[in-house]
Amino acid sequence: MTEFLPLWLFAAVCVCLLFGYPVAFSLGGTALLFAGGGVLFGTFDPVFLQALPNRLFGIVGNETLIAVPLFVLMGVLLEKSKLAERLLDSMAMLFGSLRGGLGISVILVGMLMAASTGIVGATVVTMGMISLPTMLRRGYDPALATGTICATGTLGQIIPPSIALVLLGDVMSNAFQKAQLQMGIFSPKTVSVGDLFVGAIIPGLLLITLYIVYVAVVAWLQPHKAPAVPKDELIKSLNGGSLAAELIKGLVPPLLLILAVLGSILGGIATPTEAAGVGALGAAILAWLSGKLNFETLKDTVRSTTKVTAMVFMILIGASLFSLVFRGFGGEELIHEFFNQLPGGVVSAVVIVMLVMFVLGFILDFIEITFVVVPIVAPVLLAMGLDPVWLGIMMAINLQTSFLTPPFGFALFYLRGVAPPEVKTQSIYKGVIPFILIQLFVLLMLAIWPELATWLPEQVYAD
């Protein structure tokens, strides 16, 4: 019975979360209760908890995690400066005269928003508020409009610089080192956040391309679902200005910011953390140039950034305590033994992990899954010979799909909260199904051709 205590610990955490208790305290509190009971009954060695101070010091001193508040600050500043609204207006002018053009504009703007904010909830809410009313007013089918916005919002999981990839990269790096120790390999090779950023570029662009193809095909086969915007309305929206000038004002600033962040990483000029500093400074400059940077905006931005950062680090502290207790009860050995006994070997192990993470994505955010589930399963999977970059990208897209899947997908709840009352929940559910199939197709492609995720990092970091 005692050998199943790790599973009971995990189940207890899930029950606490279902009852609505805060994630960080559910993880830490449940772990402490189990550890205390284990000490009393002689099933837990308290020596494992002696590693907690070093773990906490390592979290606070982790340079990689400094990128989190900086990227959050960048995203909130861009949201407050209304750059997304101007960008959407510019893209709508460019593509609006085409059938499905407004939907394609939303996808491209959402891609840039995802690359700028890296936060799924922020992207879905922002795009829902500024683009959904416009799409509905232009005669778009509610299912197509809401599905496009939800799917585009979840790109924040995979389009770098994604906060999900920052956190996942840090956890995957530790898991890779642990896997090497288990295999008795002492190699200088490491995996970093930059590796995941570069590895996510091709899968991310593939997703965006397939989204655009889907919207274009729907507009071609069923024009009434994605009508073109009349040219006289587009001309009127220019207010006597030129299209080129509007595009430059709306498109160039966020593009320059994204190129500065990603270009500095890809060019080897800056680490992801340093690039996050570049992004935060660039977003502040853009907000200032747009006339939106004042004391009130700065105060709201700092408050929002502090809340998100505090939440992330509190969850990380609770997850560290949970993982120590889980290991103290022999959880790692239990998982390792289970995977090794599976028929089908590493393929079965990956399928089961992906299914479990997919289901957990209904009740847990990516932060909790990254800090709780990935440290448990990743070392075992990597010890079975999997590439850490490929595994990280697979996990990110898998969670992205989970956040989009009815009836519990987080993206659906975010959009439901800002959608007009006349938009039915069934329309939102119906609209996301084609995009879910697209993401599953990309996952299948990654499973068949891992080079989609691993080739570019090998080229960039060839030296």
C-alpha cells in the first residue's frame, strides 16, 4: 500500500484544486501533510526536506526565471498602449477587401500579440474585445469568428518569446541533467530556453499557416461565413490618409520589437533573459511614443506584472516542496518502473504522458503542469533517449490543444467572458473543433518528423 503513496499525494492535490483552493498552497500544504504523516508512520525520511532551502535559493537566484517578469511587463505595456488595436486596423485595411481577409488579419495580429505577450489569457481577452465585435458586424459566422480568436490566442503557448517556453525550458534543462546522471553520461551538452525558442519557430509558423489556409478555404467554399469588407468602407476608415502610412504606423513598431527580442537571441547577441530586458525597454519606448505612457498606466502595468510574477514564483515554491515529498515517497522510481514495463516502450510512454497532460490541462494552467508534472515524467522520458527540445515542443503544443478543447478549455472561458451575449457557447465550441484538428495534425507531424523541432536549433547552435 505504501508504494502507492506518491499516487495518493498527486490525487490529493488534484482534489484540493477541484475544490478551488489556490494552486501554490494546495501543492505545498498537501505535500507537508503527507510528509508529516509519513514521518509519524515511518514511511518518509525527513532528510529530503533538508534540500528545500537550497531549492528555494536556487529559484530566487535563477537568472533564466528573471525573464518572466520582464516578458510580462513587455506584454502588459503593449496591451495598455493600444498597439494591438492599431495593428488590427492596419491589417484589416490590407486584407479586408478579400473574402476571409478579416479572419486572416486576426490570425496575423494574434500571432504578433502572442509573440509580444506570451500569455494565452491576455491574448484571447484582448483579441476578443477588439476583433470579435468587428468580425460579427462584418457578417462573419459566430463559430468561425470565435474559433479563430480562441485558436489564435493559444499561440502564446508556442510562439516565442513565450513565457510557457521560458518556464518549460528551465524545467527541461534540470530534467535533462538528471536524465544524464541516471544514464551515467557526463556530457557538456545542455538544453536551454533559447533552444526551445528556436525549436518552436517552425512548428509555430506551421500552425499559423494551416490556420490561414483553413480560414481561406472556408471563405472560398462558403463566402457568407467570411465576407469581404466593402472597399468604400476601407477607404473611409483611412480618413483621407494613405494605406502605406497606416501600415507603417500600425505594423512596424511591434515588428521591430519582436525582431529585436528574437533577433538578439537567434544572433547569439543576448540570452533570453537579456532579450526580455530589451523587450521590456522597447515596449516602454513604444508606449511612450504612442502617448499612452503616464503615471497611471505605469502603476497599473507594474501592479499587473507583480501579481503574475508573484503567482508564478509562489507556484514554483509549492511545486518544489511537492516534488521533494513526491521523490521522498519513491514517486520517481514508481514512474520509471511503470514506463519501463509498458508494452511498446518509449512510444507508449510518450502517448500516455501526452494524454495525462492533455486531461490535466482541463483543470490546471500551464504553469502548474510545467512545475508539477514535467519534473516527474521528463527525466524518465529523456533517459529513454528522447530529444529534450522535441519533447518540450510536443508538450507545449499538447497543452495548447488542451486549452482549446471543449468543454473545459481555458481559452473558451476567457473568450466567453468578453463575448457579446448573443454569441452562444455552442458556437464557440463548434468553432474551435477544426483548429483542434489542425493542432492534432501538427502534433502528429512532429511525432513522425521530429526534425521539425530539432533541425533549426542544430543549425543555429551548430558551433
